[in-house]
Amino acid sequence: MRATDLSSVTWRKSSYSNTDGGNCLEVADGVPSLVPVRDSKAPHLAPLLFPASAWAAFVSAVKGDS
């Protein structure tokens, strides 16, 4: 498996995140075919990499679009 270079990505929190330091996920855009996801409280840990199609299906299911 080939490593994905994430050193130049910009991470963003969900607009639903609060400022109290609660449990938050961050995602990064601009990685072809992948959606990197990490724990905002532990950014030093390796992120999870999801195929873009799987992430889109997950988001759609959470929103109730499916």
C-alpha cells in the first residue's frame, strides 16, 4: 500500500462542532479519491482514509438522503 502525503492539507471541523473541546472529527479536502478523517483532539495520530464514494454514502445516510 502506498502512503498518502497529507502534509499540505488543510483540516476543517464540522460546522456542528462546539468551542468547548468536545468530541470532533476533522476532514481534509483536496485529496484525490480519498477523504482523510482525524480526531481533532489527537491530530498527531494517523488519520483514517476513506474512499470518497464511501464517505459520500456515509454523509448521505447520516443526513437521511438515502
